[in-house]
Amino acid sequence: MLLDRLWPIAALSTPCAAGTVSVRQSSACPGYAASNVVDSGTTLTADLSLAGAPCNAYGDDLTDLKLSVEYQTANRIHVQIYDAAESVYQVPESVLPRPTASNGSVLASSAAIRFKWVEEPFSFSVVRTATNETLFDTADSPLIFESQYLRLRTKLPSNPNIYGWGEHSDSFRLNTTNYTRTIWNRDSYGVPPGSNLYGAHPVYYDHRGAAGTHGVFLLNSNGIEVKINNTAEDGQYLEINTLGGIFDFYFLAGPSPKDVSKQYAEVVGLPAMQAYWAFGFHQCRYGYQDVYDVAEVIANYSLAEIPLETMWTDIDYMELRKVFTLDPERFPLEKVRQVVDYLHAHQQHYIVMVDPAVKHLDNPAYDAGAAEDVFLKTSNGSYFLGVVWPGPTVFPDWFHPNTQPYWTDQFASFFNAETGVDIDALWIDMNEPANFCNWPCSDPSAYAEANNQPPDPPPVRNNSGRPIPGFPADFQPAGATSAARMLFRRQSAATKSGLPGRDLVDPPYKIQNLAGSLSNKTVDTDVIHYNGLAEYDTHNLYGTMMSTASRIAMENRRPGRRPLIITRSTFAGAGRHVGHWLGDNLSQWEQYRFSISQLLQFATLYQVPMVGSDVCGFGSNTTETLCARWALLGAFSPFYRNHNEQGAISQEFYRWPLVTDAAKTAINTRYQLLDYFYTAFHRQTQTGEPAINPLFYLYPEDAETFDIDLQYFYGDALLVSPVTEENVTSVDIYLPDDVFYDFWAGDTVRGNGSVVTLDDVPYTSIPLHVRGGTIVPLRAASANTTTELRKQNFTLLIAPGLDGTASGRLYLDEGDAVEQPATSEIEFTYDGRTLGLSGTFGYDSGVVISGVRVLGGSSSSGSNGTEHAVKAAQREVAIGLDAAAQVAL
């Protein structure tokens, strides 16, 4: 038999009174009975029939369902439970393409996990073949499948280690008692813990130490509420409640945490590779008054000698907040193009924001969209109107076949490299989609007027009143001469399309949406898309569909180049196209701390590795010490940007001497490590192996690591352990049973699975340790831009493991092309005496390995005279410890 049939302990068939069943009482619902089971050896199908009188707890019980089970790979089982008529909404494959079985489905006998079932009342479990351990088991609670409500519950072991169910700002290891996690994308200023945030990632990882790790992905875009609890009556369980869709599960066998991450990538897609320059430092804020303000910031970074790779502009550049417009008085096209030309001439880049909402009436973007009929409509055929920054707005319907050409044309025209704003990358905001008007928004125009949308623009200036070094004469005050000084004041401290007859606005089951009703502060959920799908079902897809359309538009205007796109709202699989910033956080130490958990979620679990928080915090006023610590922490996230809001004090890194020093240390260290991380990031785009790792990913049997979310590995070699409390210069860090080396001093630190206190950590430094057994390629020096950085030679930092050996890798390419003409993938090995280089050497980097440093066992100067050998591409070079070597890459 492919699948193992289990005998039921008891049958629950007590009838329920319609409309009177609470979530807790729904255990009395009849569940389903399986029949007509067809077992092919690699797949199984069955009919599921309601096993008693319907409960109709939060909708109408569907009487006839189908079960489909497929062993797609040795490590993945696909399980679907759906309506027999296939009328219930399912996530379109156009949004998330489905994986197929590798070389055909595999036999259960060769699978790492197995599906088992009970016929009546129907339940199923997934067990690990090698140990017969149950990983997922629905036997304790009947399956509920209704027109607007699905429920399924699985047992969990006591004190489980559960991660995922994002997006959230809670602890990385989820609370397992009386915990509720809601998934419904919303504009969530302040990213409050315990609430639903911008994205929908319905996947969880269950880590069981030496017994292994597995993952469960529920492909469902409806509103979801997950409950994890441990009660005397029910034991430890995880309960999934959805407002519709089907049960579409992918069970991932692991058995290691990294294996699960890679297997999840096989389902939702591998992440997009990013341009080399995208890993540089970025600066932005909401509230730059005009083009002169932007120019001053660029000049100030240069004068402060803080490397700035990319300058960003928020919606300030728009005319009255309308997308695809420039404010002709504050951001005139000629001067914006001069700023962009200046940046490009200095090997720097420029990015602006685009929102989905288009100003209603009287602007070219609206006129073009209306001509193609691409905006969302209400049931009476009129455009759905909300209120966003420009006032009353319409919203593109990403399911409409005309929307992609419309969007691509807007990008091609407004961002034309020769005549428009020649951006290098894109920033997407407000794509949950956000709507300021409270539901029901009966009069958007009145709401916009009452709430000053669009807001009054700032005063018009002819210049900033101060000279701006390096910029043209028309940026300077009359009669002024350029001065090399700071220009700021320092701060003081049809099928599968959905059942008819549903209540799409106020469903019977209420998820805990912090915004209130499903339609509040977003597009109304009873809006029907061009293809017949309801916003009720597809709301969580809106942001990721905009991201995909925008990537296509960016690829059209920069063919063959990797488009950096940073978005706010995401769905499973978004990393295939875009990166994500962690939203409108606050300048608070708590948020500095939980930004690490958020980083780990996206980079490690959800396969959206181009991710980072707003460094120093977006909302409210930061402080000098918080900004200094955050500048250092942010340097060890894939996406590194300083950004804050209008009305708060300015927080560019040059505003305080302490922050300036911290930022220089942070950026210079990041840049010297950039190729090391670029290599790890590239590997994730090829295999799904995370470039950012929680401690338990590298030490999966060390129980002390399971709930650590204030330390992590940047790549797999560098342990990051930031100071996380205000007004302190010490930090307690955990070091597993392994050998480490202080990154700054090179000292050997023998971890023994205990907490170590590090004292006297200045505000201009961050504790870093190199894990033994690794080789870290470093640029020999930092640079002001990533273009200059690529001209620097390499040095190798060898950190021998407990056995005296080490290994590492280095990936090299030209840094920006989607299809690389030539690459090098170099493997380094060290056996205690010989350094070996192997792999491919197709890319001519024009630089060499100019030095090798072996940590531990000798003084940092390496003056003991012992000769070691470097073996590279069939060449050997005699080398003393820490001596120079010239090995071409």
C-alpha cells in the first residue's frame, strides 16, 4: 500500500444546530467519511462525504469533498482537500506557479515522510518514515469545510518549537500557549507585536531537535487565524481557521532546518538574485522638502566621508502625491535629472517610491488607465474609490489583461532614461492595498477634504540657502561659493473562483484583524476582479501581484539587468521577484530588538532574503545611541537603509559624531564582507539554503539555541551578537559548544554551550565572532562605492575548526546582469597546513588574493616562520602565516 490506513478510536457524528456552534463547540461537528479510495502507489484520491447532520457553524457545510495526495519528491507530499465541484476559490497558478513532481511522483516506500488516514470520521496524519514519529495529526478534531469557514487542528508535542505564520513582529519562536496569529495584510504603522502586519506567509517550521525539522505550507490566500494552545482538555495543538479557499498543504520532510528552507523554496520559488550595488548603504526619508534637500543630503554624506551607495526619495517628489508625476516647483524634472546625473557620475544610484493607488480624474496616469479600463470596480460597474495620499483614488486590477501593458507603459514613459526620471531601482509602498477611508467609505471626496488629502506641500524654494558642494550653479544660493563644510544643524539629543451567495464583507467567523472589519482601511472585500475573483479571496495577493507587474515593467526599461524592487506587502513566493523592508517601525529599543526576529522570518523561513528594517527607526524620534547601535546592526542585514518619517528629527548618519563613527565602522566592515555575503546570497538563489541563519540552523541539536532571536549568523560563518539594551555597554551572548574567533581581535574563544558576558562594547562597535571551520573571503580594504570596492584585492580569513580544518567559498560575477556571461565559483579548503582552491574560474575579476590570515594557534602577526602552502588552480605559492600571496581570481 502507498498509504497507511489507521483504525479510528471513536467516531464523532453528533449533529449540530445550524448557526449555534462556537469554535470550541465545533468538535461536535460530524466531520467526513472517506470512500472510493484509489491508491496508485504514488498518489491517492478519495471522496469525502459529510458524515452526519451539518453543523453550519460559520457557513454552509459542503457535503462532498475530494482528497488528493501526491508524493511529489522523496521529501515532499502534496495534500489537497477541496470541493467536489471545484467551485471553491483556489489561489491562481498565475500568481503562484505550482511545483511538479520531480521525474514523476515517487513511491511511498522511498519517501522520507508518509501519509496515513482514517476513513470515518476522516482524519489524516503525516509521519517520519525513519522513526515513525507523527509530525501532523488531525485525529482529535473533525475537519470542517464550509462555504466561508474551514478548520483543521493538529496535535503538537509538548513545548514545541514553532516558527513562521507571518508576517508578525512577535518572537521568532512562537508562543505556544493561548497564542493567536492572524494573517490578513494591512497597513500596520508601528508594526505592533501581536497583530497582523503587511504580508501573508502561511507556513510553519516545527523543529524537534535531534528528531529533525519539518515544514507545513498552507497555500491559501484567504483570511487565516492560527491558534496555538495547550489545555488540559485538548493538550498541545495548532488549529488553522480560514475564511475560505481549500486545504492545500505541502508537507516538507527536512530533516534539517536548512533542508526545510530549501524544500520550501522548491515549492514557492527560489529568490531573485540582486545586483552587487544593491548591497550597499541606502539613505531615505519621508519629508525631504525639495530637490535641494536631497542634494544636500548626498553632499553631506560625501563631506562626512560616509559611503552612500543609493539615494532614495519618498512621495515628496510627486505633484500633490500623484503617482507618475513630479512636483514642478519642488522637484522640477531638469533638476531631478541633474541629481540623478550627479549620482551616476559618482557611481551612485537613485530610487523613488511608487504606490498602487492612482488619483481619480484629471491626471495622465488615470486617463491612460481609464482608457484601458484597468481599475477595480464595484458591483454597479463604477470604479471603486478609496482615499490615499492624493485624495480620492482608484486601484489597478492586476487580474485585468490590460493592466500589465498599462503599468509597463507608465514606467517606460515616466522613468525614461533619456527624458524622464532615470531610476536605478524601485520602491513600492501602500500595496496591501492601503486605503485611509474607514469602511464603509460612502463619500471619499468628503473624507479626503476633511483629512487634508493631499496635504499642503511645503514652501517653494529657489535653493537651500546654503552652498551644496559638487552640484551645478543653479543649486547654489546667489553669489555663494562652494564650501567643503557640513550643510546641516546637528541634532540635540470560474472554476475555482469562489462559491456564490457568500457574505464577502462581514463573514460569520471573525478573524482578529487589528484594523477591524475585513474591508476597513483597504479595498472593499466585495469588489470583484475582472476575472470574476473576489477581493475577499485575493486580498492577500494584491501586493505581490503589484510587485510582479512592477518587476516586469522594470525589466522592460532595463532589459537584462537585475531589478532591485523593495516592497511592503508580500505573499508566499514574493522573493522570486522582490525584496521587502520591514515596514513603518518605530525608533524604539524594543523594535530594534524584534527587527532581528523579523529578519530571520523573511530571510530564513519565507525565502524573501533581500530584507531589512528601517535603520534607526521610521516613526518618532530616534536617539544618538539607538541610531549608533542600529547603524551597526543594520549593516548585517541583506538590505541596509536609513529611513524616517516626516516630522521626526533628521537621522542621517552624519547628524551625530557618535553615529558617524558607528556608521563608518559598520559600512566599511559590511563592504569588506560584501563578497562573502554576496556569495551566500547567490547560493540561496540557487539552492534555497539561507544566507541568514538562526543559531539552531547550525546547531540543530542544541536546545539552548531554539529560542534565540537576538543573535544570528550572517552567512554561515559570522555570528552577530548586538548589544540590545539602552544605555548599556555589555551584552550576554550564547556560544554553542564550538570554537569561535573574535572578528575584531582575532582571539580564540572556546564556546561550551553557555552564556558569556561581553563588557565594554562601545557604541561604535558590534560583537562579531567567526565560527570555527570556516574561511571568510574579505576585500582587503573598503571603498566609498561598491564600484570602487570591486577593484580591491581579497584576503582570506581562515578560522580553523576543532579538528584544525576549514572551508569556504567565493562567488564572483559582473554584478548586474540577469544572465551572467562568465562566473567564478571558488571553493577554499584548509587542512591545517595547505590552503586549496578549486572550482570554476570563468570570471576575470582583475584582482588577486593578496593575503591569508590563519586565526588561532599563533600570534596575530604570524611571525613564527612556519611555512604553509597555498594551492590555487594547479599553482603552489609558499606562504608564511599572515604573509602576502598573489593568487589571481
